[in-house]
Amino acid sequence: MHESRRSILEVCELSCRFRSRGLPFLSGSRDIGAVDGVSLTVGRGEIVGLVGESGCGKSTLAKAIVGLGPIEARAMRFDGTDILRPLDRRPRDLIRRIQYVFQDPLGALDPRRTVLYQVAEPLLIHRRTPDAERFARARTALRDVNLGEEIEAKYPHELSGGQRQRVVIARALVLEPDLLVCDEPVSALDVSIQAQVINLLRDLRDRLDLSILFISHDLAVVRHLCDRIAVMYLGRLCEVGPAEQVFGDPRHPYTKALTSAIPPSHPRLAKPPVRLPGEPPDPGDPPSGCRFHPRCGDREALCSRVVPTLEALGDGGRFAACHVAKRSTPAQC
Amino acid sequence: MTLLSIENLTVSFDTPHGAAHAVRGIDLAVAPGEILGLVGESGSGKSALFLATLGLAGPRARVRGSALFDGTDLVGLSDRVLSRIRGRRVSMVFQDPASSLNPVMTIGRQLDEAIRLNRQNPGRPGSAAARDLLAEVGIPDPGRRLRSYPHELSGGQNQRVMIAMMLAGNPDLLIADEPNTALDVTVQAQILDLLKRISRARGMSIVLISHDLGVVAQICDTVAVMYAGRIVESGPVMDVFDAPRHPYTAGLMASRPGTAPAGRLMPIGGVVPSPFEQPAGCAFAPRCPRRRAACTAMPPTPVAGGHWWRCFNPVEAAAAA
């Protein structure tokens, strides 16, 4: 399976801290740990889904991987090379190999440039291709995302939402990256159009052996597309594992609540969601011990004192950071 | 017995480029206590339909047809008369609670205002009624929350406050326009759960406007699927989900992940027609895999029945099931 493949990305205990100044007369400045000690790998040709609710730090983590924002980590390697440094201090070729796809394609495109120009522009910036070949390469990238010649001379406002997002993906692909970091790439699209982009990402992985880190709050989409899932809550990973197993048999209480909230595909499958009391706490003042414990139905005395680490449950490539889940897993040799 | 009966309603907007046709002739009925899901993609006219019905579509909207609510035709009513119906008989909840609430007023004052405006007789003092409403929508410690401002509450709690305000007038019908889209997944599920509970407890009808068939499957009794300003299929949720007959409904279901985890999704090709066009036939024909010659010539008429569709060449019931 995919987890036995060589990893292209290894993140080891990554944290991202922001300084919040607040209102000076009310409170002093304080540190907000948006991401706290996250370790994650993405295999070559693997699609890893990163799910969690707003404010859990999934976008911060994605930005840190491409070198944007504050990063502290024990190690962060890409294809064996150390990438624990901000974007402006990364070698250009490394920047080329990790590309980012944003949520809102209209905001990510230049309204006053044609599609073909925008897809060719990264090649100019990275000085990768002789001038004569640049547009030919851009055309190939556009064909890779199933867009025809007729849209080359168009401007972003003339395209549909799905076409725009495919242009953004083509622009990332033209540099022949190894890893695509996609931050909510289908959330702004209509259902019938979403499917185009989801199918495309899967085809690209199959054809180009591309690795994808796919960030989304839409669990049905993640389940459909991803090989492996990492669930995040308040800056930490709470469960990691193969997609079907995590969705089919969630072990962390937060994952249980999250998966129960997926809207059903048929009214007969509708069931009441697991109710989580309260709301996600303030990341500037996270709860002690397990960050989920104040909302957890399974909590024990230990949970409020000791931070659970992400530990293997059995040998199926599954991990959970939960004292209770860990104990209820039969020991395997 | 129907509470709201919309007949042949059309809505168009005057624009510098000509008339934009948002709603092109809708027939829709809502029974008392029923939860109806109105599904469509962006631009299908699902929001415009109810904004126009309640006189909230703005001065450039041209509304024709009728919308009988408990015997009164809402179309063409003066704003003064309509404002007595809105809030008291029909309420509307929108997508983004943060922009619907006043940021500089406490939750309590905003609720009091809604109660004062919508109750014919004041009855009990405002704050007690407000506290009861907050408790009904599941806000913990309602007495303390009355003194909070919207920014001190989460998005899910603010949406609960909005729903509480809309309940202040004890309406017969609640229009919920994508009430959970801006919220997190677990909170979304809770808001849906809340709406269903309130509907059953009060016998209140709900029209739930959504782009997500999953949301409809979760709580609705009946569903109406809109495409380009028309309802293309409607019926009890079980029937429509068991055997979608209109190719667009079937396409929506096949393009949504969740049914077969490993299977390939089937996107619907092509794009939604422009609101400035007036297609002679079925608006979905250019994108339809089951198109026939007749489809582009004239619009199909609905097939009568509890589960009806508007298509010359519907998907076979057996194949769909």
C-alpha cells in the first residue's frame, strides 16, 4: 500500500506560534500555538487528507509546509532535503517542487492576464524553459487538466468556477511539482463542478505519481479522494490512518463526532449526529492534558493532566492520540 | 391542506444588460409542519424565489404569479402589510449569522426587539421570554448569554440566536436559507438537528434552502430540485432518493461523493445557462445525457403525482434504484 512507499514529505513535531497583541489596555501580548507538535508524512504518489474544523490549524500547517508563516520543528524534510526554513531561503528548485493550490480560484488568478499567459508565467519566474517552449509547456499543462485550446486566450472572468480551479491547478502543474498542497480546493465550487476537480486530482496522482496534501472540511470529499487521513483538533493531530478505516471505524472520540456529522447520501442512512458539548476552545488558552477533554464523553481523570501522544493502534498504520482508545486496543505483536 | 401555495411564480431583475430571469415559473406547496428541502446550485434561483415571495428582493425585482400563504396572496402586497406577516407568520434565517446580528447590541436587547415587534400583546416581561427562547434553541446558561455581544459567541451559537429571534413571533413557516453552510461540520449537524426538533415540537413548517443533497437527506420530508429557475423534480425524500427520475437530480446524486467510496464521480458537463437567455425547451437539455429532439423545442410539462418530474425522457425508475 501507499504507506510502505518512500515518503516525499516528512514533518516532525512542527509548531507554528503567532504573537497576538490583543488590546493593550486589556491584556498583554500572548502566544497562540496554532499548530502544536504535529508529525506527518506524505508518501510518493499518496493523497493525504487533512481534516478539522475552522481554527484547528490545518491551513497554518499547510502554509508552513510551503514555507509561509512561522515554523518551528524538530525536522522537516522533502525528498530527503531539509526544508526547515522560510520560503525566501529555500532553493528555487525546492520551491518549484512544492506547489500550493488555493481555495478561491478567482482570487488566485490575475484578472487582467489571459489563461495561457498565467499558466506560462511560473516557467518565466523559475527560468526553467527557453522562451520558445514556454507556451507549448503551458498548453500541455492545460491539456493535463482537461482544458481545451478555446480557453487559452480567455480571461478568468470568462470561465466557470470549475474551469478556473483547473487553470490554477494547471499553473501549479506546469512546474512539474512532486507535491501539491491543496487548501480547500473544491469548497467554493458547486457540487456538479466539484466532481470534475476531484476526479482530476485523482487522475493526476495516477498518471504523474503526484503526491497531494488535501485540506478540507468536507469529510465526504476527503473520504472519497484520500488514501490516508489526518484529523486535527485545536492544533494537534488526534487520529491518523487509512481513509476507509478512519471513517469506517473511528477510534478518537473527536473523529467519531466528526464522521457522524457527514450528511448522509440517502435519507434511510440518516442518523442523529454525536453531540459534542460546547465549542472548540480558544487556541490561545488551550485546555490542559488532552485538548479535547472538556468536550469528550469518554474522558477520565488522566485526560485533563497528561497530553496523549499519537501512538500506533495495532499494526494497520493507524494512530490515535487518546488515552482511552489506546487502552481499548488489544495488544498485537 | 397547504400552508403556502406558490403558483406560476416568476422573478426577473432589471439590469443594465436586460432582464435577468432568476425564477421562471415555479409551483410549490408547503404543508403545515412539513420540512421541505429546496435544492439547487448557485444561480438556480432558490434564494430569489423566497426573497421575492416575502417582498425582500429589492426594487429592481419584477415578481409575477401568486403565493398564497394561509389564504392571502403575498405577491403585490404593500410593504406595510407584508411587514406584519414577516416575522410573525413567516420568518427567514440566512447563511451568515454574523452579518445578520447587530454587533453593538447585546443578544438580549436584540431578542427583546424581536419579541416586542412580533408579539401582538406584550405578555411576560421581555427578558424572561428571551431567556426561554435561548433555552429552546439549546444555548447553555441563557441568562448570562443575554448580556453577551455577538462577537463573544461562536458562529454556531450566533446561528442559534438568529433562530431564536425568528421564533419570537411564533411563525408558522421558517425559511432557512443555507443556515449551516458557513458553520463547521459538527455544528452544521447540530443546527439541522435543532431545526428538525423545533419543527416537530411547534408544528412549524420549514423550507430549507440548500445546495447539499446530504442536508436534505438528513432532515427533510419532501424535496424540490431547482435548475435554472424551475423545479425539475419534487417529491417525498425517500421516493426521490430511491429513484431520481430527472437526469439533473440523478446527475447531482452521482456527482456527490459518499455513495461509493472508491468509485469515480460523475460530474455534470457544461455550464448553467445564463439568466439572460430564454431557452425554448428544457433548460437542462444542453447538458443532458438523455436529450432528445423534443427537449430543445419546448419545455416539458410536469408529470402529475406526489413524486413528479419535468422531463421528456426520464431516468427509468428501475435503473435509478
